[in-house]
Amino acid sequence: MKQGLLLIISGPSGAGKGTIYNEVLNRMPSVKKSVSVTTRAPRPHEKEGVHYYFKTLEEYQHMIAAGEFLETASVYSNYYGTPKKHVFDLIEKGDDVMFEIDIHGARQIKKRYPRAVSIFVMTPTFEILEQRLRGRGTETEDSIARRLGSARNELSQYELFDYIVFNEDLEKSVESVIDIIKAEKCKMKTNEQRVKALLGN
Amino acid sequence: MKQGLLLIISGPSGAGKGTIYNEVLNRMPSVKKSVSVTTRAPRPHEKEGVHYYFKTLEEYQHMIAAGEFLETASVYSNYYGTPKKHVFDLIEKGDDVMFEIDIHGARQIKKRYPRAVSIFVMTPTFEILEQRLRGRGTETEDSIARRLGSARNELSQYELFDYIVFNEDLEKSVESVIDIIKAEKCKMKTNEQRVKALLGN
């Protein structure tokens, strides 16, 4: 039985990782989205186990203590985390699981699961990133400066990532991520069990 | 300036590496064939610098002594080898260079250039390899047995290879090798200079 891949896609705000992530999920049915656990209240359209697993703060803290998360973070006093069991069950079944996640989450996952394949999405230059942030028309000068500072900080942690996609053209970037996923399936490490079986070991 | 890739494609006789190699070269003009040096006499259609660099035995032995080869081997009392300078000039220019080579050559290249990307082409099973060898209609029972023994020996050295392509369907196998090449171009290590330049380091 061939294990699936755990894929991480990360990168600065404005580089286009979310669009690429959704497009890759659309085109590769074998790649699944991971479902997070959260302590925030469900919104009207959100379904348990589809959009999130909803937990109370006490339940969540109990899960942290029990080491049940691949990564966990708090945003505006709510917790969000990725349950190990959910992800590892999918991988064991042979599904690939992909995460769109910030660099702190990427670091936690790489630490707990070093075989995770990490992809950093970046604009070709910081100038283009600035143009894109400005083009949103919703960011203040302060927030643009802050996001550019974060982008630089994230890129300086490039060694955390196995791959980098310079998102110049969306279509090409989506294809690059798909090429990466297909190539990872040909990795010798991914196929070691099959090779050993062929050799009778 | 982005360095090109050094790609190695290897695998047992009968697995289809030669066909895949030629098809990938046809489809990816950015991928170049390496030109070998040989001591064997040129055949009528063979051109210096296109098919081979032709050298005398003395010249060849001098090149060995001077450490000018990425790999060298003798076949039926002739020498064949890959000149480092030729290959590194292409890589420095940003071209990718691909080799179809036996496992001894693959090992020499990996040793002298650890960044080489090595791909092993194998049939899905040894039974299929045997069928394909038998299907040639030109192999004796002895040579089939010898080739199967070699195939097993080569596969047992699987750790030398970064990737494995199980050649069940030629078209899919060619696409897999192309995916691998494209993914390798997104490797963080391949893009480290560009990232450092962006960060101003």
C-alpha cells in the first residue's frame, strides 16, 4: 500500500498561494483538503467535519495536552489546529493531503512530520508583491509596509521549504505545483516499500 | 544566472530507458544530450563533437590522469567517457544535460557531482522484464538469465537514485520524467541564488 503525500503550500500574503491551492484541489481529485479543528463558533453555512471540527476551548486544550495536533495557532482569541489523526488516516489510505498554511504552521508540521513536502509561493520580486497588495485597494500604507516586512521575514526562512514557485503567471504556477506533486510520487523514498517488495525483502 | 540540471537516467536492459530518454530529448529542447569521448574509431556517419569526441588511447589516458572525466568505462577494449568540461559548460550556461547511462556510470557521476538528479527506470515487475526480453526474440536463455540477474543487482542499489519510474505505459513514463525535470527546476536548492539575490544577500 502506497502512502499519500502531506503537502504544504505557504508564502506571503498577496503572492497568490490561496488561488493556486484552490485550483490544484480542483484539478487533482486525489488531493484532499485537510479539515481543521477550531474553537470559534460555527457560521450559518458551516458544517461539522466539512468546514471545521468545532470544539469547546476545554476540548481543544485537552487535545493540545494530548499531543493531538500537527500544528496549532490562535488567531483573535480563537484556536485553529490540524488534527494528526484526521491527516494520518487520509495519508495511510493513500490520499494526498494539502495545507495552505502560514510559515509558523509550516514549521510545526515539518518538525512533526519531516516527510512533508513544503512549497513556498512568492512573487518574482518584492516590487510586484507591493503592486499586488496596493492593487487590492483595501490595504492601508501601514498594512502594506507590515505585509512587505513579513514577506521578507518569511522568504528569509526559505530553507524550511523544499520547493519555490515564483508566481508570475497563475496557470504556470498551478502547473508547477501539479508537476511537483507528480514528481514526489516518483521519489525513490515514496516507493521504497514497493521496491523492497519487488526484491523480496 | 540559473544553473542547469544534470540528469541521469538508468535502469536494466529491457526496461525502456533508451526509448524514454530519446522521447524526453525530443519534447524538451532545453534538455541536451551529453557528447562522450571515445577511443573507438569513428564510423562513417559519425561527426567529431556531435556523436563523439574521438581521441587516441594516449590522449584518453592522459585525460583520465588529469581527472577530466565525470565517468569513464571500457567496453570491448574501447574507452568511453564523459568529459567534465563539456557538461559543466552546458550547465553553467543554464542548459540541462541528460545522460542515459549504466549503473556504474551513474554511481561515478553521483560521486563526482552529488547534485545530479538520478532516475531509475524499471518494469512494474521482474516477470514483465523477462517477457520484454523474451519478446525481443534475439536473446538466448543464457543472456535472459544474465540480464535478469543484473536487473536484480541494479535494483538492489536503488538508494543511488532520487526517483523511480515504473515503466508500465511509455507515454505516462515520458510524462513522469518531464514532471520530474520541471519539479527539479522548482527545487529550493536550484533557486537558492535567486532567493538570496531577492533578499539582498
